[in-house]
Amino acid sequence: MQIQFLYGTETGTAEMLCEDMAAAVPTGYEAKVADMDDVDATGLNKEDFHIFVCSTFGSGDLPTTAEAFFETLQNEKPDLAGLKFAVFGLGDRTFGETFNQGSERLMNELTACKAELVGERGLYDASGADMPEDVGVPWVEGVVSALREKVS
């Protein structure tokens, strides 16, 4: 099975985290990394497992590189039934109500298009002491384990 990591970022942190997560994918899975800006939301391969890594920008918005992807989901409502995905959000808890809201909005739009969420949404807090990979890599290992159980 192929695992497609798709990131939305302003500063590059989500891209770097995707690279770290892809390197942690166990043997038996092929991992690929792409910018959401380079992917057509209506053409997602339902045979692949998708992991979305998305930062939050401004007042709970999605980052620039995820805007077109998100708008396509909102406006075209592609039928994503059969597509399995997971979401990991990058945010800063000091922003209170908008903490990790970008990833939440993306997750909600994907499920509105009938895609199936696997596992819990992962959350990273930039105001904490951990590095993104310290939180993201164990999270992705758990998601892949949950995926194995769903597929078998």
C-alpha cells in the first residue's frame, strides 16, 4: 500500500515533518510526500492512504499551500467515499481558540466529502518544548498500526 503524505505550510515545517514521518513508515509501505498545492483534490487515489499534515495560519486559516485544495473540497464536494485518511495539525496553543484550527477545518471538509478518518487527529503545539518530529513520528506509527488493523 502507498501512503501519500500531503502538506500545507507557510514556513516549511509541515513539509519537513512529512519527510520525517515518511522515513518512519514501516517496511511494506511506500511513502510519498507532496505539497497540497500540487495535488488535485478531485483526483485523489482511493487505493492510497492519505496523511494530511497542515499548519494553521492567521486566525485559524489554512496555509497558502493548502488553500486551493481546501477550496476545491468546499466548492466541488468530490465524492471521496472509500478514501481513508489521517490528519496531523501544527499550531501554537498561545493562539487560544484558533489552535490547530486549520487542520480541523481540513479534516471536517474531507469527512464532509465522505472520506473516512483513521485514528485521532494528531496535534502539535509549537509553544511547547517538543520538536514536531518528537510528536509527529510516534503519532504516524500509531496511525499506520490502526490502518493495518482496519485493512486486515
